[in-house]
Amino acid sequence: MRKEDSLLSVRPYRSPHHTISDVALVGGGSYPQPGEISLAHNGVLFLDELPEFKRSVLEVLRQPLEDRMVTISRAKFTVEYPASFMLVAAMNPCPCGFYNHPEKECVCAPGVVQKYLNKISGPLLDRIDIHIEVTPVPFSELSTERTSEHSSTMRERVIRARRVQEKRYEGKGLHCNAQIGSRQLREICRIDATGKALLEKAMERLGLSARAYDRILKVARTIADLAGSPDIRTEHLAEAIQYRSLDREGWAG
Ligand SMILES: [Zn+2]
């Protein structure tokens, strides 16, 4: 290996099992070791079956998700590990798996669906930018020969959007929209009066938090970048609002 080669050439991908401990996830021990979130730095941390993780494990994710690093304090010293990861999580809609299913009936008792979702705290859900419900695709649709967009085309679009962001944040110490701080947010993610009205209505109707509001603005900025639009238009905002389906009032509420 040459000196100029970087140690990491592929972004990490970590997918710990749901039985993982707090320490193994965020790091710790008497001689603090980095946890999965630091091993996933600049890459992806995938948590499958999110509600199966212990509540305490999910709660310790909150601070590093916000700060992009983790601080572990011991009596005599404090260590900081980087933890700028992209969190991707998956879960069933309810314990039986059929809530909102187009054909089958959910057989969960009343209140069970809400209880299942409640295993993930509101503040953690708030910190997840995009919630998407994936309903089963019927076989007839799977087998159609309709051509869809090729993933290489999507890749090109993503790379283009990343370049736009790199240029926008040049000299600002940021690289992408996800890293916008709350102070810079209003300046970078400007919306017009129609957009403001739409967002206000959505906040009221869906009972969204201030944090969700910020997330929507950032996601809308990214949607606009992907569409090659310098301004955040109403349709970009509307799409970003749709991605909050797990916010309390929107799911089994
Ligand atoms: Zn169910």
C-alpha cells in the first residue's frame, strides 16, 4: 500500500443485530472502544427490525445523530469518536405485519399497533429525515414489462445533486444538505409564500414538531437539487411532507 492511498476506500456498511448492547452500538467500556456507529462513520448504519432493539439502545443514538460524533466520559478522561453515519432502519407496520395491507386484514388487537410504534420514541423518529411506507406489490404488477428508470441513471442524478451541494457549501465547512445547521437553514432553504402556507397547514394537520419542520426543509432542498431546480418549489415541499408518515398523528393515530 502506498502512503498516499487512503486507509478506507469503500464506505462502511454496518448492520448490527437487534440484540446489540448500548456499549457495542455507541462505544464504551473501561478503555472506551468505538461502537458500531463509529465503525459506520461516513457510511451506512442499517438497523433491521427497529422496534426489536432495546429502548435504551435506540435512545443512545439520539445524541450522535445530532452531533455526528460521540463523547464517552470516564472519571479521568473523555474520548470523542466520529459518528457521522447515515441511519437506515426497517420495520414491520405492526406485529402481525398486515397493517395497511391492501388485501389482507391486520389481526392485531386494538392499541397493539400504537404500542409497537411507541417502542421507538418520538424524538428518535423526529431525527429520521425520510419515512416511507412500502406496501406489497401484487404479482400482476411485478410481472409487467413496464420499463422503469435504470439505477445507473439514478446514480448519475445523485452524483449531480451532490456536486451542486459541494459547490453551494464550498468554504462553509459543510458537504451536503443533511449537515445544514439550524442557524443556516432559513438562509439556505428559502421558500416562497405559497410554500410557507403549505408547510404551515401540514404542521397543523399532522401535528409536526419544530424538528420535523427543519427536516422537511432540508429534504425539500435535496429533492430540488435532484430535480436540478435552484429554488425549492411547492411540489418539492409537498413531496418532503409526504415522507413524515410515521409522525405520531400520521400512523395508527
Ligand atoms: Zn397487525
